[in-house]
Amino acid sequence: MSAGAQGAPEALGAPGAPGALDLDKLYAARLHAARVRPYLATALFALHTVESRRVPTMAVDKYWRCYVSPGFVDRTPVEELAGVWVHEVSHLLRDHHGRGDRAARLQGLEGPGARLRMNIAADCEINDDVFGDGLVAPEGAVTPEQLGLSGGELMEDYLRRFGLGPQTQGLVWLDCGSGADGMDRAWDLGPDGAHGLSEQEQDAVRFRVAQGINGRPGDAPKGWKRWAEEAFHPPQPWRELLGAAVRSAASGTGAGEDYSYGRPSRRSAGLPGVVLPSLRRRPPRVCVVIDTSGSVSDAELGAALLEVAAIAQAVGGRRDLVTVVPCDAAARIVHPLCEGEGILLLGGGGTDLRAGFARALRSGPRPDVIVVLTDGQTAWPAVRPACRTVVGLFSRPKRARWDEDDPYYVPDPTPSWARVVTIGSAAATR
């Protein structure tokens, strides 16, 4: 989080800065933050303060400790400090450390430069709508506009839209701690240090904050409302299975592979004057077919949109590579995944997801994985599709899958070539 002149040593709270930490001023700023953002009060007061002259300004670790530079507190007005409090706790509430680790693992991002990009991208996600209405933006706060980007996106979206260069040169000092990107710092007290929160305690804090946001409609920015909606649907074993099934399907031989001249093949050395392309793995494209027939409830359709967001996370947050096809007995349109709330789930008639499969395979570029979210009351393609398939079945009592107008109706079994996960329970996958 930035304050003061970018890049100036006195603005960075350099090690050895004189004076003890002014706790009265720091806690007055936290109280002001809680007053103007009451739904964040539980999280703000869950942070444990640690004085440190090794942090540039303020930083958090993934165990909910807040490291604070005494020099930074001395020279920063209380109103701006309140904004920094909200900014730092937002990293933890939005799980930027966990998301940063997943992005690094799935996209092959390594080193301090990649983590700096994650920190900047996470700051953009927070700062695009967190300030105003009584909360002052600290001087030099990083916003999407400064990087020539539009607001309202997630960290993963910002991460792929900019690189380190002239626009980010003044941000090389930026360091919000391991709580912002997942990479441990030298000053972190670690899992065995005092006053850290367990995973269960962290989840309890997030749930209380989400309750506060949903209980005060109209008070929270759009980004916080989106976060609170997802927080009320905590990860269940079936969601982990669904994500694992998507990743497994996408990582198989041939999925997401293509030839590229960006890095010539090593075999070119044996053929002077000839440049051969190398086989490169790209992030997989996923098409989600959602059953919108009359047998699927509104609650299940809402759950399906949440699963679309979870699927995007399973492929590294690349929402640009995820499309959605609503389908009952016909599939009318392919939606690019921008924001889940912008997808119209049209339908309400009979069910024939074969049309959804056909529409998904006709879309360009062709997907590497098709994910189908359905109650199972459908016919299935007779021939295995030319890509991997994952089926998410809405969890229901067996009797609820029968057709009330035909007591002898039994749904067709899911095909053996599909990976099947039961949604909404801890049921197994096959």
C-alpha cells in the first residue's frame, strides 16, 4: 500500500527509522475504519499488530498478523491510515494469498517479479471501489486506471492484463506481505508464531463479515457484495472434487496443447536452416453447459453460477477461457464468462443436453473440456465428444429425479466416458 512520494526512502519506512510505534494513532485509525465500514469491524479487530521496521508501510501475513512501520504511522494522517487498515484486511478476507499461490502454480509464475505483479493486481481488485463514503484513499494508492485498465475485475483478470514495465516502475517497493500474494517474507512470524489465527478462526471471521454485508443491503460496494455471496457458500468436499475433476481432465495428454514458434523445438539443431515449432501447453478452454430445463430449480441455477466461478478458479482464474451455454431442449447462445451475475440462464422447457454439447463443440475456439451442470434428466450424446467431459449432478433424493407424469420414467445413466461429481453433498466422484 502506497503513501507519500513513490520510491522515496523516507516514504518507505526504512529499517532504523527512529521512534516507537504510535499505537494510539494507529488504533484511532482502525476505529475510524470500523465506523465508516462497520461490516468490516470483525475483521479489523481480528488483526494482531506487530511493530516492524522491515516493512515499507503496513503488511499482513496469511495468519492475520499486521506488520506496521513506526515511521509510516508517524507521517501518515489518521484518515489515510484508516484506508490502509481496510486495504490490508481486504487482502486477507479475499484470500489473495491462497489465490496467488494457485495462480502461480497453474500459470507457472515464479520469482519476486511475478509476486510483485500479483500484489499490484490484488491492490487493483481492492482499490477500484473501496474508497469514498468516509474512507480516504492513501496517497499513491494503486488503481486500475493508473495501469490503463478498467475497474470491477478480479486479481486474476488484472494479472494477465499488464506486465512489469514503465507503468509499474514506481511500484517496485510495494509489499503488502505474504497475505497479498502467498510468498513468505523474512519478517513473517510463520505458523508457529504468536497470535496467528487458525484456518477455522479465519473462516469464522470471513463468515461474520459476509453476514454483515448481506445484512446491510445497499451499503457495500459491488465487489464486496460479490465476495459476500461467495463466502456464504464455503468450499465443500464436492466442490474440491469438481475442481480436481476439471483440472485432471484439462491436464491430460492433448488437452491445451498446441505447436508454437515462440520457442523453437530443440530438434531444430539437427536441421540447419529449418525452424521447427515446439509443443507448448496453454491454459485449457472450458465450456460449461448449464441445464435450464423446468426440472431445475431457481436455487440450483443460482448454485450453478457459483460453480462457474469455482470452475474458473480451477483453471487459474482465466475467466476469458471459460464460456457458458444455457440449455433446456435447445442451446441458443454461448456466453463468454465476464461476471457471473451477467449471464442470463434462459430456458424452462424440456431437457435435451445433446443440443448443449453440439453448441459447445461448434463454438470457436473449440473447448478442451466440457462441464455439464444438470439434474441428470436428459439424453446424452451417443458418441463420446472430441474433448474431455465432466458432469456435475445436482444432489437430490433418488425419487426426486423421477418424472411425476410418468411413474415408470428412469433417467438415462450418465455415460461412462464422463467424469461425474455429485454437487451439493460429499458424495463420491467417478
